[in-house]
Amino acid sequence: MSTLDFATLDGVSLDELVETASMLTRVDRKYVLDRASAERTLAGIAPDSRVLEIAGLRTFAYQSMYFDTPELLSYRMAATARRRRFKLRTRTYVDTHRSFLEVKTRGARATTVKDRIDYELARCDVLTDEGRDYAAGALSAIGLMRPDELPLQPTLETRYDRTTLLLPDGAGRGTIDTALEWEDDQGTVLRRPDLVIVETKSGSRASALDRLLWSNGHRPSRVSKYGTGLAAIRRELPSNKWHQVLRRHFPASAA
């Protein structure tokens, strides 16, 4: 399994994966590894894990367009750990030709809410009137003033390939993101094929995948594809929240 394709694992359908995941009280942990370490570590994945398979495919291309204000309100709220904050993006599943508009909000009670609606595939890189109305409703719920007047615009696009694992006994799942790319609204591109982002999603107890990563010396990191990616491209932005990941995995010479 050194190529991260997990060819020796059995497949699992999307319906079964979603049904199993819906029963979890989800705790998410993210890890950033170099490619060689990821291949070495994930070769030890439990052999009764299964990998998401759709129409014969096991790795799927993702594209996301993040929307923010010219002053980067969404970014700055996250970077400074504001209690109220939001993230707005389209997510496109390239292989299945589907796109969604997703809004993730965190309110005064530190409760995170994520919701989405179907979105027109051909317009996944713009915020339509319908999209603005949808976003305004979600942002109003966390107390933002006049959210319908926010000048939201395309700010950062991410592209990557994802493989999804269902861990044994339905004890969690994991995603393996490779071929990582970012492009901001000025056309600056950051490509990091040498990095892998692993995310685990489990119940109240750490998953077998977490324990495998820990036993190989890897610990969870504060990483956000939007926040960390934009900070890696625009070094002048405040980025204390992601300083450790930027220093270790995104040196300025790589931007």
C-alpha cells in the first residue's frame, strides 16, 4: 500500500459509509505528513479497513472555491479565533460532476453548524444571487450585521485528490488528501505534491488510525485548507493560529 491507493483493502459503498458515519459523535483530528512518512505510516493500516469505492474509482478529485470579503473577514475571524466565525465555499466532486454550496458557522455558544445546498456545476466559481441569499440566512443566525450586504467574492481555490477509509467495526473513518494545490484570486499558485493531509473522524475515543499515527510520531495539527493555504501564499497576513504548521510544512521558499 506504499502508493496510498490501498489496493489490498476491500471496498465500501457510499451509502454504507454515510450510514456508519451518521451514528458517530464526531471528533475530527487533522495531521500533516510528508509523502514518504505518509506512505510508511499508512502501510500499517488495519487490513480489515475498507476504502470508499464508486464506479470502480477509489480516489476522487475535489475542488473548492472559498468566498470572502476584500478585507478577508472570514479568514481573519478564524485566524484570531473569534467566537463567531464562518466559512463559505462551493465544493465540487469532479468525478461525479456534482457541486454544493456549503456554509460552516460557529456561534456564540461555540457550536459549529455545517449545511449545504445543491449548486450549479457550471457556476461553482461564482456566488449567485441564490447563493448570497442562502449565505445571508446562515450568517444572520450567528449575529453578523447586515450579512446580505457583505461583498463576498471568490478568494481561494483548492484542488486535491481524496481517498476515504472506513475503519474496522465502524469505529470511525479517515480521509487521505494528496496532490494539494491552492490558487488565490491574484492567480498565485501553490502546489505541494510532497504533502499529505490525513483527517480522522471518530467517536469519543480515538480511532485505530489515530493510534497508528501517534505510534509513528505524528500528532494532530491546526490546519485549514482555506486559512493555512491563504496564509502560505500571503505571508503578510496574521497567521498565529497556523504558525507551527506554516513553519514546519509551508516554508516561505515553497510559496
